Amino acid sequence: MSKAKVWLQKGRKKRLEAGQPWIYASEIDRLEGEAEPGQLVDVVGHNGRYLATGYYNPKSQIMVRVVSYQPLGEMDVDFFRDRLRACEAHRSRFVPDRDCRLVYGEADFLPGLVVDRFDDVLVVQIVTLGMDIRREVLIQALVDVFQPKGIYERSDVGVRQLEGLELRTGVMYGECPRILEIEENGLKLEVDIVEGQKTGYFYDQRENRASIAPLMKGWGGRSGIQLESREAGDGSCERLVPVNSNGKEVTFPYWDGATVLECFAHTGSFTLHACKYGAKKVTCLDVSEHAIDTARRNVERNGFTDRVEFVVADAFEYLRSQVKGAEERTERSRAGTDTSKPISGNGRTWDVVILDPPAFAKTKSAVAGACRGYKDINLHGMKLVNEGGYLVTASCSYHMRPDLFLETIQEAASDAGKLLRLVEWRAAGKDHPQLLGVQEGHYLKFAVFEVRSK
């Protein structure tokens, strides 16, 4: 039996030919034949030429999602096995950690499906009808290819409702402990697959977290600590030792490390990497006490407790209060200032400030407000960076395009009286490949700036 055909309009933009696998209702001229929601249809141009095969949902604005550019009979278990093996091959080649994102929707030619691996458990998110009606063969293929002990579903995102689907969570297969331990860049982290954000953890920043390593050392000189050659106690040989301005040997092993502030810390992933790479002291901040409790356990399991302090606070308010305190202290230091007035206990600064906030712009209409939010946190964040230190900042808002993000940070720098030098510009990691033609997949912006005063 031949499949129904979706005929595209003659005057449409050639988005499909450019790699975009979403076909909107506004691009469709007509449906030839009958197709049940979720069923495969062939997509043809206005001239009848075959272009692709995808699954159909008349209830969604994205009426067809392409799964193949060659004729395809059905998305059966063999189809899923082949696609999943290709996903596994990509991760095996490019991702050093076993724990990672295994399937990234359209970029892995499986639209509507996300799969993350945490230890021996897979966490699955299904957001489209076309994938949802094939969950049984999908589970079979996941078990065949990855041999997990359990599969847990976190299809609790609002986009499912746009597809006419209810939210779903729960065990799909095997045993799924709520708390699992993963490894990232040699660090141990706790993941809550039931209550954690999204699928439980944000793998997309893996390489970005590792990229902060060069920022964590080289700060001892600011404290007057230098390396000197001294004889060993028995006089047998000389060795280089750190010495303070009074000539005394410094025994603290992280004397050359940076002071670091991580805001929006979630479970402390940047904090852990900062400590791994030699930070002297890290302030780990999040508004959620639950998140900070998890971050504290992660710090303990990696042996970094003595170098991390935890703060439960709103990042916007915390940054403003520290900037206010710093400005008060600067004013107090000037000649002729009335020193009888009390000043706040805030005003700390750091060598490195890390800002990794949640998405401020989840819709196009929210971009203006998002710009204000990104400008606010970056302006106050860079004011708290010690001269010549570094601002590490990110945006995971797709609607905050890269040029707009950089423009917003530049405006913040201008208002703060700072000069920024871009050291690093990155996107999501290799387990989140980007498919050209699908701008929606290019959501993460990550930058490292050197901060100097004018």
C-alpha cells in the first residue's frame, strides 16, 4: 500500500532542501491520500518530485518531521537499531566519557527523541506524536543496542502538549534508581533522574567546563608568592618552593590557584572543574537549596570540601549586593571621605566569575526582557572580576542569537567601564552535534573574556 503524499507549495522557501527537517503547515499545499496522525508520509515538491519521508501530525504547526531522505517503508525496530548504532558510533569516536547524550533529536536524524545515559540507565524524552506511537519498538531497539539496566522516561516538557500529547514520566524498562553517579572529565557527579532538571543533568557543557582549566592557575604572584630555589632540609639538593613576601615557605598546595565565583551553579559542575584544575577557593551559588545540597555532596565525593563555600541566594541580588559593597569600599578609601558611616559586609571580588543561567528567552517575544537580564548579570559579574581576571558567561536561549548575545555583553562592558578581550567562544559539546540548516539546534553560546578597566 502506497503512503500518502504531502505536496509542498511552489512559492515556499527551500528550507527542506537546505537541511531543515521541519515542514510547517504553512508550507503545505495539500495532502494526497489518507494519513493517520503519526503515520509516515512522502514529501514531494510542487512538481511531484520525491524529497523526503517523515511522520505526519495535523494537530501540530510542524506538520511533518523528516526521518529519511530516501524512501522508507516503516520506522520499525530495525530502523531504530540502525539509527541508534550510528549514534553510538559518533559518541564512541568523539566523547571520552561513557556517560553522555546518546541521541540528540534532529541532529541524530531521530526528531522528537532525546536519550541520555547515566551509568547503566537511559533517560528518554519523547516530545512528538510520531515517536510516541512507536515507543515499544524504540524501547526494544534501545535495549538491543545499549543493554541498559533500566530506561526511565522524562517526557514532562510542555512542547508535548503542542503535539496533542500528555506529559509522562516513569520507568519504561528494568530497574531505575532515582540517584545515579556519573563521571565527567574524571569527576564524579550525582544525578537525580526523577526530580533533576530536564533529563537530570546538562551534558552540553562538558567541553566548556574543561575549557576553564587555563584560568585556574597563575594567581600566586598577586599575593606576593614567588618560587625560589632552596636547599632541602638535609642539604642534599635544591628545589623550587613557593615563598611569601616575608620569605616564609607557603605550604598550602593551591597557593597559585584562582578565587572563583560560580552563579546559577545547579549541582556545582563548574565548581568541581574549577577545583580539579587548581582553584584556591570557590564560591558556589544557586537559588535552590536542593541544588546546593546536591552540589555539596558532589564536592564531598570528589574531595574538594575544604576549598568550596556554598551560598543559597538569588544570583541577581547577590551580584548587586557585592558590587554595592565594593563601590562603598572604594569610596571609603578616598581622601576626605566620612568614615563614620557603616558599610555593608559585602564587596568581595574574584579572579574568575562564572555565569551559566537558565534560558531567559524561551520564546521570541521574551528576547527584550532576556537582553535586560543578560546585561544585568554580566554587568555586575564583570565588575566583580579582579583586574585582568576572567568572566565566563553563557546563554542557552535559542532566541538569543550569538550576535545579540555579544552585543548585549558589549553594552554591559561599556556601562561598567570595562574592556573585554575574547579568549574563547564555544557552543554545545560533541554529543550535541549541530545539523546545518537547523538553527534551533544552535542554542548554546559560551564565552570566556579577559576583563580590564578602562
